Amino acid sequence: MKLDLKLYRGYLNDEELVVFGHVFKSWAPDKYRIDRRGIKHMFSIFHMFNIRPMPNVEITLEFKGKKVTTKTLKDGYFRFTIPFDVPLESGWHEYLVSCNTGEMGIVQKDEVLKPFNSNFGIISDIDDTFLISHSSNFFKKLYVLLSKNINKRKIFDDVVQHYRLLSLSGHKDTGGANSFFYVSSSEWNLYEFIVEFSRIHQLPKAVIKLKKIKTGIMDFLFTGRGSHDHKFEKIKDIISFYPQLTYVLLGDDSQRDPFIYERICKIFPENIKAVYIRQTRSKPKKKVTETLRNMEELKVAICYYSHSREAISHSQHTGII
């Protein structure tokens, strides 16, 4: 049986290592080219969702002299969460995962992040926070996804400058950077699209955490929709994993970001420095404004903005950058 292995960027602290990925029958979603146009691009998108994750497949992680074996879950997903206390310098480190298919083995490499000693960690949503996606308009979002490949998708003005300034804050002369995490309601099917979009626009390199993978055309029609509770859980996990950091949260008002971030602020009252929410319509939303005011009462710096230059100005004024 032909299998394929897809790895994602992992992360570690001084005590634990986290690495995750998927195993698929035949092809992983990223095997369908991201440089196609027109009808070819549309079929590539369909193929990305018409996949077969493989359960109970044995896989082995190798990292800095440590070798551990586990098996995939029912949806083909695997996650290594293992004790790891080997001293490492901050930055990105390569890891290796192998999968024995019975015929010939698969070996893939990716990276894990050990954060620099930093002022901040930055957790950002993706769709309509930096990637223009029209999440509040189902048909427009679907049209853009099917008609425009990633090299034709648009990013908000000045968002790259803001993210770079956030990345380098406190590190301009040290060679380090503040750690970025991109957390989205997009599914793992779109991981390579997000990585490539970030690379094209030179956004800060980030650990990316997405929603449970989808495996059919009907699932594709509802991409990015449904419950957003997974975002709350993933953000909570990141902050719990690096409790020594103070965080800046960035999102938008097209879906549930303000209300998720409010819950995070209440649970971690000493960890959230600022919350940035992009206004996606012509007028602020009343419920969003009320929710942000509640966070402000918790001593969190708040910026509800239409243009990234406003967010940059706010970051400068509050001393974040």
C-alpha cells in the first residue's frame, strides 16, 4: 500500500517536545501543485480535500539522539508529546519522522521551535486578519478559494510591516525574534497554502495550528465553518506551554475571535498584553466593542482597527514595538 507522510512545524520548551503530522493513503494534500491557474487550480483544491488519512500506522520520531515510536489516530493524525530536557539553543531545529509502509520506508524532515528569551509571544488568526478571505460571506469566500491560487491571494496593507515589527521588538541587536503562532479555523488540508502564502509575503516564520482535517468534497463546502472552540483550546495550550511569555493576540471581527480572546484574557489574567481586532466591515460591531471594553477593564491594551497602520501606531504608543 502506498502511503504519504505530512509533517508540521513543532515546538519545545526546557521539558517537553511536541511534534505532529498526518499519514495518508496515496497522496498528502500538498502534493497537488499550488502554482496552477483556472480550472486546474479548482481541481487541485478539490483534490486537497478528497484524501484518505490512514489510522494505526506506525511512525518513528528522531530528534537530537532521541528515538520514539507511536501510531496514528483514527483520522491519520499523530502527535508526539514527549519529555525532552536536552539543552538546546533558541531558534529552529530539524527533526525527522519515518513511516514503514511494509514495502519501502518514508522519511520526512521538518522543524521545531525553541523560543528565544522574549518580551512577547504573538498569536495570530489567519483569514481576514492578514489573508483577505471574506470569511463572513460564504459564497465569496468559496469563489476566492476556487478561483485564485495562493500567489494571487491578497494581504492587507501594512500588515507585514506590523508583524515584522512585532517579531523584532526587543531583538533588533540580538539576532533573535519573538515567537509567532498562527492559529486558524482553516483545516490541515490548507497547511501548505498557508506556509507558501507566508513565505511569498515574508511574514514571520510561525508554528501553525489548524482545525481537524477534512476528507471529502462535501466537507470542503464547509471549510472554515462550524465550531471555533478548537482555536480556544489551541491558544490555551500554547500559553500553558510557555507561561513565562506575555502575549499579543491578533484577530478579526468576521467570526468569533473577540469572544475567544475574551475567554483567554479571563483565564490568563497576567499573560495577555494586548488584543488587536481587525474591523472587516464599514462600521464596528456593537457586541465586539462591548467585549473589547470588557477586556480593557482587565488591563489589556485594546485596538479595534480598520487599517494596519492604526495597529502599528497603537503598538508604538503602548511600547509593544
